[in-house]
Amino acid sequence: MNLIWFILSLFIYSGLPSSFSKNVSSRPAIVNIGALFTFNSTIGRVAKIAIEEAVKDVNSNSSILHGTKLVVTMHDSNCSGFLGMVEALQFMETDIVAIIGPQSSVVAHIISHITNELRVPLLSFGATDPTLSSLQFPFFVRTTQSDLYQMTAVAEVVNHYGWKDVIAIFIDDDYGRSGVSALDDKLAERRCKISYKAGISPVYGVNRGDIMDLLIKVALMESRIIVLHVNPDAGFMVLSVAQYLGMMGNGYVWIATDWLSSVLDSAAPLPSDTMDSMQGVLVLRQHTADSDRKKAFLSRWRKLTGGSLGLHSYGLYAYDSVWLVAHAIDAFFNKGGVISFSNDSRLQSMGSDNLHLDAMSIFDDGALLLQNILQSNLVGLTGPIKFNTDGSLILPAYDIINVVGSGFRRVGYWSNYSGLSVVPPEMLYARPPNRSIANQQLYSVIWPGETSLKPRGWVFPNNGKQLRIGVPNRVSFREFVSEVRGTDIFQGFCIDVFIAAVNLLPYAVPYRFISFGDGHENPSYTKLVNLITTGDFDAAVGDITIVTNRTKIVDFTQPFASTGLVVVAPFKKRNTGAWAFLRPFGRNMWLVTACFFLFIGIVVWILEHRINDDFRGPPRKQLITILWFSLSTLFFAHRENTVSTLGRGVLIIWLFVVLIINSSYTASLTSILTVQQLSSPIKGLESLKKSNEPIGFQVGSFAEHYLEELGIDKSRLVALGSPEAFASALLHGPKKGGVAAIVDERPYVELFLSSQCKFRVVGQEYTKSGWGFAFPRDSPLAIDMSTAILQLSENGDLQRIHDKWLMRSTCSLETTEIESDQLQLKSFWGLFLICGIACFFALLIYFLQMIQQLCRTAPSDSISAGSSNSVSRRVRRLLSLMDEKEDPSNSVSKRRKVEIRSVPANDKGTELGGSLRRQTEMTAGTNINSSRD
């Protein structure tokens, strides 16, 4: 074989062909094509009949080749690359314009080199290797679907059920390796992976002992999702041994590629023992659309075979390949193509008479025929036949079938257009593509073990290895996690939570704790998490905070404890003192409130001055009235009545504001005088940032990194390693080498404050996070542990573990956090805003009325004033008008005239006399008031 391959390489790559031509024909009576495949195979037995029937149909249809007869010559490659090469070379000695086949990807790789050099299109209905690309082999045309799409379908099924790891068993040749490589890529796109690849040798047949050894290794693996990408002989052997080893039971998932569907479609019914070995297997099958033409051909097929041989999708693609060549040849002739062949001068120069290399010739217009093939657009038994720019058939789709009982049932479809669905792809092509998660659907599946419950997809590997779990060897706060001195035993709150969660898992988890840290100071938790990514640890258990940087490299379980950063500072008791009545309000609140009291008095005075005698008089009296009125509203004791509508509106809103302020002041002052008050110079993290005082943090905590990100200089940060160091640093304070406050996580702080009553939490909690157990990315154990932690929380065990380790309070003082007890302006600005707006609109309406009245009196003023009509006069006139006492006689007389018109005639005299008397009295009263002014 090496000698022949060497000779073949010499004449393929040694020079350019000569221009000598032979066998020239324009539209001959006969056109020869070849067919190369394995006759005695699952695909070959069906393809042979399908190709023969297609040639008959083409020749019986005069509208295709218009009198030219299509003749096909078939050669058996016997699934051998060597024999396939020899058969292809024999084809080249004849006037073959195209070759249909081969079915094997291995053979297709070899003979594609020959067809490329001799320019003969090679149409394969069975070679699915994705690496057979049109770039390397331009004369290779795949008339079936590439395994690239089949592996995409497998990856989407795996992702649909939430599995992460799969095991790939494959035939170790071009077909198997390339398919698994494509599967690996498609799984990686979905954050899944192939955890183990097991190859089967294709050379010397399948050995049951080798298969058993292989499956024993697979059974020791963690994953229970097995993808089987082999040929039928190896596939049935694998399934038989798997059944023998108990690997076709509960928990396992087997996904077979279309090699199995080809057997099920063509050789059914299979023996019962064979069907028993594949119960629950998911199988992919190339989807071909249902049509009347396909149904008619199936009926014809049953008559041809007598029901002894079924028709699978590869047979349909073989049939369509013949029609594709026929249409391309007809278009070739219509475009002026001529079937002519030229001898290759390179082969003649080799002078090897025994090999008859000079008999092989180049198809001169092979490129034109190839172009017509790729530009074809017709409908076959499989559906539309059209090629993409990369030479692949359009609209790839697969059926997903489930082997159940003595047959199988379809549970859904996959298409490159819309992913997984229970609707045939033909119906989806008329709609916009929809790949949303909610749209990805499959019918229920009967899995191995005759269960409809979705398998978990993995188990803890039964290979004798224990999980290496890193545990921080803490020096301080050992209630959370600690190593018993002199032993390799760990204890604490976190350890008890982990053990309780593991006990809830439906499977055993062998593990051992490994100490991390030198025992002299708390270790770095970030380094502990990083060791998971390097493989030093399989997991990490402890008080590990879930922060962003860590979630990028590992997976965390559901938090088993909530946490966040808080500030701890020393405090002192605050005495009430003589000026305690000023403490309910802050400085700004007192200032704004006082300003509004004065402002409201001025506004009401402006609105009432012209019409209300209570707001008139000498300037000193009016000033005293403004101050007295505004302050008396605080106690609702104002004696001045408001007459104007605008004044009353402003006063009502202001009294509501006063009511709220008065009630809030009373409540706050009561709290100050009756409840023990604590004070601290530190109000929270913001006040720490503004100061230059040192800040303490716990060794190993992420608080250091958090404070640095807030812009606090590293020189201000002081590492503290124990609760005793916490207390000492806080008591000494910044002036004696201590710290102003400590920033740490709430669980540590609560445990610290349970025995240290001189300190309190100030301000609010600044981060919201939790503690979790860390596992490698995409670890299924993290998901199951999260479920177990939720169960612990729901049944109360988590709280009981917490109380066991952390409920040790000895302080008798109040443990409430220190917060500011003053009422600030921000709590009342809405009320002041409403009141201010009301005053603004009241004054605006009032001044508009004054300006309108000023305009009515302007003509008489202009006559008396002459030419001195200046702006200053108008301003003085406006101020004078605002200060004048409004004369109500005009409005009264007008109102009385209306009343006189409305009374009866016999009462007019009496009414008129009474009106005149009242008008006289009103005028006299007005004169008296004017004299007072």
C-alpha cells in the first residue's frame, strides 16, 4: 500500500497536464458515471438499489438528458482505503465524468486527491467527516449532511438537559476522530466538555475483551452521558457489553449517532436480544421531509424488496445524488460543455507500462460540471437540494428518536434554523428563527432502566480516589472552622454544615480534609480558591466569601451564611445634659425651620395687610405682629384671624407642616430623655474615608482589597489577627498606636461583640454577600450541594448548627447598632417644598391682582402727574397701593344693587332705606379707621 501511495503521490504532484485531447463529444448518446461504495454494508445494500432505481427514472424521463442515456458503473470498495484508491484509478481509465460515493470518510479522503487532479466531481452520499472541506478538496461534493451539524445537535441535547460532562466512544479513524473533535468544539461553546475519549481500533475488527476493558474504564468515570460514534459492528458490540456490565440501567444516558438509525430503518425488526441491549438509547437520524413523492417511492421500495430491506436516509441521498448529477450534466450541455479528456504528460513521462498510468486522463470541462452541480436548485426525495457557499446542503436537520420496546419513537427534531423542537422543521422555516430557552423543547424520553425521570448525568467516580478538600487552618474565630491540634480532624460551624449537606446527598462522597495555612496566622482565602483551579484541591470548605473575582474561576454552592462588611468602633454613653432639647434636630433642620417661621409670617402679613385690621398699624406694631403670629402657629395659639382666601390657604398648609415637625420633635426628644444613648465619633465608612486615621481588618479577609478599591491608602490599613488584637487596637485608638475602627464581615463581628461590650457596629452594612463552598467550574457536585444546603435551611438544621457554635453572648448591654439620633433636613424637605410652592403661588396671584388694580388707576394718575410718568413713580404707586386700606364700599354697594333688583316691588322702598342707612354707617366707620391710620 505504501508503494502504491508513493507512486500515486508522484504523478499527482509532479507537474502540469498536457493539452493533448481524446474522446471529444458534444452531446453524446451515453454519459458514463461511476459509483464507489461497500456493497455488503448497512448503507451499501440500500444505496445500490436506490442508485439503480434512480438511473432507471432518469433514463425514462426524456425531459432530463434529452435522449442521452446515463450509464452507471458500480465498484465495491469494501470499506478499504486501499481498494477504494485502486477502484478509483480504474475509473479514471474510462470516460467517467462523475463518481457517486464513497460512503466511507476514510476512502473519501484518499480518492479525493485523485478526483482533484483529474477534475472529476466526487459526490458522496455517505462521507460525513467534517474535515472533508471544499477548500482542500474542491471536487468533493457532500450530498448528505456533515457530522458538524450532527454533533451540534448532540451538543444541544446535552445542554438542553443540563448535563456538563460527556464520554465519547468512537471508531479511531478519520470518521470517528473528526466527529468527536467537532463534538468537543460544540460542547465547549455551551460550557460543556468531553471528560473522556475512548477510541476503538478499526483495523482488525472488534474484540469483545477489548470492548469490556474499555467500558470498565468508562464505568469508573464520573460522567454517565455516553456518546457512541462508531460503525454498526462496533456499536452493537459496545451496547451488548454495556448491558452485560449493567451500564444500560438507571443513571446512564446513551446517545448514538445516525449509524444506529440507519440500521433501525433498514434492518428492522432486529433480534430481541439486540433490541434489549439498546433500550432507552437516544438516536439521531437525518431528517427528510415528508412528501407525496417520498411516500410513493417508499411504496415502490417495499414492492422492490418485498419488505426484507428498509429504506434509510442514506439511500434517499444516494437516489437524489443521481438526479443531481443528471440535472447538472443537462445544464452542462446547455451551456456548451463538451465531454473531452486529455492525457497527462506527467504520467507518460513516468514510463511505467505495468501500471498503465498513461490510460488515465483529465476531464477537461470538469470544473464546469462541478460549477453546475454546486449551482443546482431542485427538489428531491430528501427535500430541497441546494448548496451553501461552503458546499454544504442547506437547512440541515435531524430527527431525535428514542429506542423503546421492539421499536422506537420520535421525541423531537433538531434544525440548524431553530434548534430543538417538537414541530417539524418545515413548519418552522416559515417563521422567524427562535432559539430562546423556552422554545427548545422535546417530548418525554424513556431512559435506560425504563424510567422517564431525567438522569442526573453523573455519579461520584468509583475509582477509589477521595476528594481533596482544602480547609483554612484559622488562628482566630476558630468557632467557624479549626483544626484540632495534633490531629487531622477539623471542626466548626462550616465543617458541620458541610458534613450535614453531604449526608443529604443520594450518593456517597469519599473525601478527606487537607489543612491550608501555617497555623500562625489566618491564610489567604484567595490563594486557597486559586489552588482549586490548579488541581491541588478538588474543593474548598470554610468561611469562604463569595466575591466577584472568585466566581470567575470557581463555582460556589448556595450561600449557607449571609454576610457583609460592617464597621466596628468604640462608643461612649451620651448624657442628656442641659441642652438636650436641641438634639432632636440637626443644625440645618433648626436653621431652615426658623427661616420658614419668619417667611410664613411675612407672607401672611403681605396677603392680609390691605384688608385685615389685625395686620395694620404702626411699623413697630406690624413687625411684632409678624413675629408673634409666625411663632404662635407652633402652638396653634395665634389670635389674629386671616380674612383673605390666599392667606387662609397658606396658613392651612403651614399648620400641617408645623403639626408634623412638632410630632417628630416630641417623639425624638422623648427617646433622647428616656432611652440610653450611645455615641461614637465614627459614623460609618464614609467618615472613615474622609479621615486619615488607621483602619483595622482581619488577616486573610477580602476587606483589605475592598477598602483599597474604595480609595483608602494601603498605609492606613492595619492587619489584625485575633479578637484580642481587635479589642486592644480599638481601646488604644489612633493616638496610642491603635485603630479608629475595624472593617470586617458581620459573622466575625457578631461573634466578637458577643464578648466585647465596649464596641458597637456603626453605620450600615456595605456589601451583601454570603459564605459558600468552592468547587471547580461546572462541577455537578456544586449543584447537588446547593440543593442539600437549601434542605438544611428549610428543615431548620442550619439554624441549629448556627446556634450550636455561635450563640455565646455574655454582654448584658444593648446590642443595637449606633446610628445618628438626630432628625435631619432630608427627612422633611418635601414638606418645606410644598409649603414654599404654596407661598410662591399665593404671592404671585396677589401681585398680579395689585398690578391689575394699578393699571385701572393709571389714567387718572397720568392726568394729575403730567409728564413725570416714570418707573420710580409706578413702583412707589404700587407700594402705596399695597399699603392702602382697601375700601369695601364699592363692592358692598354693588352687591346691594343686585339684592335690590331681586326683591319684590312693594319691598323696594323699605329695602332701599335700610341699604342707605347701612351704607352711611359703613362710610362713617371707614372714615374713623382712616383717621386712625
